[in-house]
Amino acid sequence: MSEETTTIRPFSAAAFNQYIAEHKLMATRCTKCSKTYAPPRAICPNCHSEEMEWVETSGKGKLAGFTVIYTGPTFMSEQGFDRKNPYISGIVELEEGTSISARITGLDASKPAEIKIGTLLSVDFVEFGEGEAKKTYLAFKA
Amino acid sequence: MPKSKPLSRGVAIVGAGMSKFGAFAEKNSRDLFVEAFKEMTKSVDKGLDPSAIESLYVGNFSSDQFEHQAHTAPLLADAVGLTPIPATRVEGACASGGLAIRQGVMAIASGMYDVVLVGGAEKMTALNTAGVTDALATAADVPFEIPAGFTFPGFYAAMASAYMHRYGMKPEHLMNVAIKNHDNASLNPYAQFGVTIQKWMEGRVAAAIKKGKPAPTWSTIWDFLHDESGNPTVAWPLRLFDCSPVTDGAAAVLLVAEERMHEFTDHPIHIIGSGQASGSALHDRPELTAIPAAKTAATKAYEMAGITAKDIRIAEVHDCFTIAEVIASEDLGFFAPGEGFKAAEDGVTARNGAKPINTSGGLKAKGHPVGASGVAQAVEVFKQMRGQAGERQVAGDVNLALTHNVGATGSTCAVHVYERRN
């Protein structure tokens, strides 16, 4: 087995998150039909091919849907979000034609009615915690 | 996809009952299931000898998380004296109940059993709000949706944002769904919130006065619903009254082979269509304004039943959030895309409208014990179709009805069609 093949990361959530920790938004592309997926897939749902490859996305996309969350899950409360400090979660359609869930930054969470579907966004990475406990989250910035 | 065929052996519901829905500190899911079983037994016109029951399928999403009790099905069977019959737990998040009905239908249609009990049970209120939010979040695509901060109100709010953008709906339009479903629940003695929003608001004012606090100055329910202190935002554009509550409850229906139904009743309700479909995470769908799995499940159920959407007289749909009812009414083919919110505004989906939806009060006001909800929907159509829905009875001949039960954001959907023939 060549060195290149052995270093290809599996098409898994763990590998995707490792890339996120490296500040890369990676997608998997089907080498048969060229469709691109982020989150990653090991089998192409379009043509059922198992021949996938990792590709780095342009990191550009647009807002397809969003919400401003006032009552979040426990881990978001731990990160300082609450009713007085709500946050934006959204679904972003990437230039590559695939869509992904992400935190949305750079928009005013106190004025949700002014946030426009279709807003152009670029990838951003939000870090929380220190040292071993540090986690990196996928975000998109207006 | 090949077309759905009619069942090779007919299946009928001959009994249906539910526990009171609500928050009951002293009751676990077993206690609630016993209540539902007793109600179901009472409803069997010619009486039920429980030893006739051959198998149990029970919808339950996560007693593991909510009660720290897994392996629920044999406990529920034992609690109603049914061991050693097979007892199987069915899990499809909030569609667990609908999936349990489908398992019961298949078990009878296959010829394996003649008499099957289908139940649903969920005890949710032992956890606090944050605990419930975290438990429900496990029904999402956890590694790829949850780090974004999404909650279930958040997912449906994102769908609402896309719907508003595409069709010009305002958040106020969604309030029509909540008002209607509370009106219906006010006539349902089993509902968690058996009060209209008007009564709710008056109760809040009275409570403030009693405590010697300044009374809120809401003059209409619209003032109340627009006010952050009356109706706080949960996940914009959804507010508290756009969301179904956290509920404890159970439901049960008795399914039998048509050839034996007259041993139990002369007024059976036939299950003539069953459709189930799966779907991807919300972000991976071609549009956010419809649920593909719901459309597929409906198509399959209509094909099997040999009917169309316009034939359906009433429907119980999965209104975990107000926007979900609007989208369901379009996915099921009752209204064209973008028209569902107008139908709610115009009263078309009210109890006396052309297409009554959620006469029980829906998940919104009757309550949403997640694994029980799909079965409780069947309880409501059984009562409505037999003219036993009391004050909330729909006028006229309710000969065809539908239930629509969704798991998570629509990664699971079950649709059933019911017929009354006499």
C-alpha cells in the first residue's frame, strides 16, 4: 500500500471533526458522479459509488434557513449563551451544492427579522475551552 | 419505487383509549400505560378478554433517558397482565407510536396474529427543561447538527424562516394554529392544556392580582401572544405558544383481523392505508419548506387505501410546533405549497371547517408524550369516526380519516388512513 493511500482519512465524523479542529471545512466528493457532500459520506447517495475522496471546500455559501435560540442545550449554556445572550444557528448552502448546519456569526441576534435568507457567508471556526478540552465548532460569518 | 398494494388481510381497530396527558410527578410510564389500557378495554363494545391478545408493540422514544429505564416493552406487558406474549418496543423518535401501529398492522396482515395490542408511552417530566432538551436532541443527527447549537424548536424555527421567506408568511400567522388547537383541547378532557388561550391569559392576570403584582394589561389574546412576558421567544420566530409541551402520557389501541372484528364490535374502524418513509438530516434536503419523508409516506398510504387527499374528512397531524402543522397540511396534499398558513387563518382547518385538523388539540395543546403521540392520534380518529368525541365531535359523516406522525425533523414519518364502513 502506498504511503498516500494509508494517510487518507476515513470518511467519518471523527475525521471531519479533526479537519474542523485544523480549521478546514472538508467535503467528500464522489469520483464517479462528482457530487460533493459535507457532512461527509462514505457511500454516494446519488450513484451508490463507494469511490469517495476528500476535497477542501471554498468555504463560501449562503444562508438557507436560520433561528435565534433563546433556550439552548446545556453545552451552549456552558459557553455563555442564554435568554439575554441568544445565538444564531443556521443551515448554509455551500457553493459546492451541499448544505450543512453551523453556527452563524457576524449578524445581530437581537434583530432576527432583519436577517435575510440568502445572505452570503464564509466559513469561520469558533473555539471554546483550553488545552485538551478545547473544542472547535463550525461557523459561518456574514 | 413500486406502488403500495392493499393489505393482503384486512385490519381493524376495535378499541382505543388514552391516559390523561399532563405532568404527573407520582406516575411513571408503566402507570400511565395501565390507565390507557383500562380506557382501551372499556371502549371495546362487546368486551375484551385480555387473554385473546397475542402480541404487544409499544412506541417509546427514550425511557432510557427520561426514566433511566430501558427494556420497557416487557414491563408494560407485565403491568397489564399480558406476559408471556411477545412484547416489542418500537423506536422512531417522536414517530415511535405511528411505527408501532404499522408493526401491529403488518403482524396481523401477515397472518401471524389475529389480535394485537399497540401502545405508546412516555414519561418526560422527571427531567428539567434542559434535561428534556438534551434528551430530545439525541433524535437529531448528533455529530453534524447539534454542534451548531440547534435544538428541536430551533430546527423547526429554521424551517419557519425559510417558509416565511419563500411564501410571505408572518410569525403572527402561526398563532392561528395555536389558538385553534387550544380551542379544540379545551373540549378534550384528556388534554394537558384543556383551556383556550383566552382562559390561559385571564388565568395569568388573575394570578398576578392574587399575588399583589401589577396585572398585565393584555386586552386581547393577540396582545398576550405578542408580549414577551406572556409568550416568550424560544427560537425565533417560534415562541412558547408555538411549541408543544413536555408531557407524561400513554395511549393504546386494539387491532384485530377483519374476519374476527365482530367478536369485539359492530362499529370497527378499518386501517386501509399505511405508509412509512425515512429522510436525511434537515440540512441535507432539497428544500426546508416541506418534509420529503412525509410526502412519501402519504403517497404510500393513499396508494394502499386507493384514495386521494381530498377524500380525507379529518386529520390528526404532527404539530410539535405550529409551523409543523402548516407544513404537514401541505405535505399531505390538503393544500398547495405556501397555502397551508392561509387555510389556518381562514378557519378551513377548524373543527367546523372543510378540513378539520387536530380536533383533539394536537400535540400542541393535548400534549406530546413523544412515544405515545402517534397512538393517541389513532385514539382521536377512532372516537371521531364513531361519533364519540363529545363536545368536540365534528359534524357530518367522518368516514375517512388520517394520522401523520413525524420523528425528529422528518427523518421518520408514518401516515395511516382509516375508514368507517357502517
